[in-house]
Amino acid sequence: MHILITGAAGMIGRKLAARLVDAGELNGQPIDRLTLIDVSAPQKPEKFTGQVESAAADIADPAAARAAVAGTPDVIFHLAAVVSGEAELDFEKGTRVNLDGSRALLEAIRTAGDGYCPRLVFTSSIAVFGAPFPEAIGDDFHNTPLTSYGTQKAIVELLLADYTRRGFLDGVGIRLPSIVVRPGKPNKAASGFFSSIIREPLAGEEAVLPVEDSVLHWHASPRAAVGFLVHAAGLEAGKLGPRVNLTMPGVCCTVAEQIAALRRIAGDKVASRIRREPDPLVARIVAGWPRRFDPRRALALGFKGEASFDEIIRVHIEDELGGKIAS
């Protein structure tokens, strides 16, 4: 099996590649070739004995998109994106990467010829939904995003469904919750503080909280996100029907409940490293995001997430901190 990952240098892309290499197979077929692309050439995974191509590429360039699918990968994980806060601040960049890049990839697949029809797993976002919201948002709730990022993702969801309907590809769009706790340095996502208020205190550093404690949101761990991607790649097309985009399971909690979970697991000293510093732009963006979902479709199809925010924190401690917390 040949697998292509766009955005492979990002956190989820790296973890996905590592998971696939560890498994050695996908959908019961051995993986013998990986193509990894990003704006900077991704690091090649260790311990993989098959063929690996790692390349720097801008998939918004139609020629680069065509080159990416020239090897006719069987499964494509399309993760490449400009994150929410950056897409809001830089409209042209967000549109070029999130929309133009996705369309260039879809077109490269459509025009590849010889009956080429890969499974394409697209990472969408809960940002495709906009207020006013019902108490719990189901997959059939209308897409009325209130950010440029959400709009770009919603447009690609429509394209993915149409290209699948037309038989150009076999698409699955998974709307990810906010992924926490993200390891490494903060990115430009407006949701980044959801991770930083856990990650930095656990590492012995101060974190800034730009919103009110009452902010309610939907979360899943990086481990769960990779699991969603792998599971989506193996779904039978007939089980999805015409609605190929679906919302992933998550944990719904307030910022206050996040901090309470941190205090339960790591103690008062760690939780006291959070400093409140309001940011009007972040608060405005987050205010337009959905908060609670009804992911019954995804659950019925076998997708699994965490049961509590305590579990999400423990995943971070296990996967990123070697089981240890800074005093």
C-alpha cells in the first residue's frame, strides 16, 4: 500500500506517520511506500523499511499537487492547513492553503486518469458551524461558519462530497475537535491556549489564559486524532452514504473544568502557573465556535475518543512527558 500525507511535518502528521510505521499495515494491507509532503520537507520516519519520499511542496501550486499524486497513492491523508487564528489574520494565506490547496489536490486526483480513485481522508473542523447553536450540534446542523478558517473548511467539505458523489475519489471528512494537549511550541491557532494552559504548567512554565473561565469547548487528544484518521481510512464507503463529512467524538468542558482536571492530576502549584490576560481577538473568535456536539453517527461507525478531560491530560503526560510532571 502507498500512503500520501500532506501536512506531514505538522504535529498530527508526524504522529500519524509514526503510528502507520509502527503498525506496518493499514486496512490489512502492508504499507510499502510513504510520500510525505509539507511546506518544509518532513523528517523521514525511523524504522520504516519501505520506500519513503519526503518533499517540500506547496500543494496550492497545481503542478505540485499533480506531482504529489503522480505515484497514485492508495490512501491520502490531507492534513495541510493554515490554522484558525492565522487564517483570520492573513486572509490570502488562509484561502490559498486551506481552499486553493485543497482544490488543487482534488483536481490532481480527478485528472490523474486510468480510473484512479483513492480514499482521501480530509481533516475538517468543528469551526464549519456557527452560532446560533442548538444545545448539542448533530451532523445535520447547517454549516454557517463565522471565521474565514471555518468557511474555507466548509467549502472543501462540499467539494469533497461532490467529488465523491461523482466517483473521482472516495472521500471522508472528519471534523476534529480542538486537539489538546498539543506538544511543543504554541502555534497560531486561536484555540492554542486550550493546550498551553495545560502544557506549560506541567512543564514548570507560566501559561496565559486569554478568555473567561466559563468558555465551553469540545476537545480530543492527539492520540485520539490519529486514531480517527486511521479509522476513517478503513471505513466502508457504503456505510457513510452521501454525507461523507462527520463530527468526531470529544470531551465537552469549560476552561474552569480543564483547570480543575489539571489541579486533580498535578496539584495546586502546577495549576497556579496560569495567568489571566484577556485577548479580545481570541475571545471574539472563540465566541463564534460551537461548544457541544452529538457525534452519534461517528460513534455508530466505530470512532472512539476520550471519556474525560482528566484522560486527555494523562495521555499528554504519558505520550510527551514520559509520565513525569515538573515540580
